[in-house]
Amino acid sequence: MNNFLNQVTHGDAITYIPQLDDDSIHCVVSDVPYGINIDEWDVLHHNTNSALLGQSPAQLGKSGFKRRGKPIRGWSASDKNIPSEYQAWCLKWTVPLYTKVKEGASIFLFGARRTVHRLIVAMEDSGFLLKDILVWEKPNAHHRAQRLNNVLEKRGMQSKLQEWEGWRLGNLAPRWEPIAWFFKPYTRTITDNVLENGLGAINIGDNLIDSKNPSNILRFGFSSHEQRFHEAQKPVKLLEFLINLTTRPNHVILDPFIGSGSTAIASINLNRQYIGFDINESYIAIATKRIQMHVQTHQRQKTLL
Ligand SMILES: C[S@@+](CC[C@H](N)C(=O)[O-])C[C@H]1O[C@@H](n2cnc3c(N)ncnc32)[C@H](O)[C@@H]1O
């Protein structure tokens, strides 16, 4: 039996995944580091372009993402290597993950729109198959696109302002995030696999949304009482949906990048077991406390019923 069961453990997923028992995981739900240098908790690349890791004046003192994620002085050769570096990093944990999950198990990986294709290739090269790319549509999103005229004004280029009125430096508002949905291929028919492993079918009946069959566009926000512990935190209801769709009570859910413990909370709510890792000790402390308090409340509510 896995030593890590129903715990969150401080450490590198690349070290700990190989220590899990083979064929012991029924589902993986994880918000994987995005590989875009977004903050200390992301995969930080060996990059010689120091501007990439710096902050813009607008980001100083803000609690949101603290890194620019784009260079100030043009793209260097090392910037262009970031996607392949990210794929190589993913392979370090996707390869050992393969033997740990059961045949027919679902693996849901949240990724960044810019780098998720590299994560998908790493998963495929490790033996998994892609089932779908779900869309998590967020209720709102910060639109970070600086007015070009603000920059031109700072440069004293008043004569250009009319020409560039309305133009911005940045992207459209990021209203969705991809959730790459993989499965481990099975050696029998899907029905035989469902009967033997309890995995491979989807529980539509228990996951209707507004009394209708769910689609692959998932609209979930945070509940009004949901406290925020992590900059990249995901709503517990969204994680519950993914877990409840593909697993049964007592199944083991792995999140190797668990952050503030949201996947553990969702698993507890659904009477599933969980295993969580995070490389950042302070997130493990936050997750441990969050889980303890949640379990106490959960038990209190059960005894009141
Ligand atoms: C996107 S965040 C997850 C946030 C989480 N969804 C939540 O709701 O709190 C990714 C997490 O991966 C952790 N991380 C980064 N590299 C890691 C590694 N090699 N092994 C384990 N955890 C890692 C970071 O510390 C970070 O908390």
C-alpha cells in the first residue's frame, strides 16, 4: 500500500512518483506548473535573458503574478528554448507516472494555453492517450494589455499618439484554461476494463449540470465561502466534477503538484482517497492545515446528520 496515502508530502514529484506502488492510482487530477516562469512555484528555466525573470513597474507590489513572462529587450535564443525545456521537464515525471496508474484511469492536467501542447506530447511519449481537451471557462479574468500610447508618452513621442490610439501590448483577456484529459490504454475491451478496474466509463447520471448532460466546456467559479490560498488555486467544485465523473468511492486520486490542497479537499468531499506532493514547504503547511480544518468540519457535519 502506498506510504503517501491520505497525506500531502513535501518534495519533488520527480522523486516521489517513482516511489508510488505500481498500478495503484485510479485518477490523476493536477494543476501542473505551466513552464512560463510565472512565479517562484512555476518551472523556472535556465535563462540568460535576465529581463524575462524581472518585474515590470506595474507588477511591483502587486499580489498577482509577479513575473513578466516575456522579455523586455527582445527574444533571446534561450527564450526560444523554453517550450522544449518544459517538455523535457514534463517527461521526467510523465514517464514514471505510467506504471503507477491503472488501465483505463483518467488523468486530468490543467495547463497553460501557451505550453499545454508540450505537456500533451510528453504524456503521449510516455504511453498515455489524449481523450479530449476540456475548456474551463472562468467567470472573469485579468486583462493585462498595456496601452501602447502609455509607453509612447513615456518616450516623449507625442506625435505618434493619434496614430496608435486604441492599440495595446498584450493578449486578449484569458477567459479559459485547457484541461488535457488523458487515459491509460487498456489491454481488454472497455467494458471488461470497467468491470475489472471500475475505470473507463463516465458517470454522466451523477454529474448533470442544470439538469442537462455536461459538455466539454466547464463553467465553474469559486463558491462565495471558498477561501483563497494559492495564486493558481482551482475551484473545489470543478475538481469534484472531474473526480466524480471518472472514479468511484475509495478510489485513489493523485495530485503530484497539489499547491494548497484543493484536490485533497475535493477527494475528501467525495469519499475518495488522495495522495499529494508539493515542492514548496509553505504550500504543504497551508494544505495540511486546510485539510485538517476541512476534515473536522466534514466530521462535525456528518455527526449532526
Ligand atoms: C499551479 S500550482 C497548483 C495550485 C493548486 N491547483 C491549488 O489549487 O492550490 C502548481 C504547484 O506545483 C508545485 N511544484 C512546482 N514544481 C514542483 C515539483 N517539481 N514537484 C512538486 N511540486 C512542484 C508548486 O509549488 C505549486 O504549488
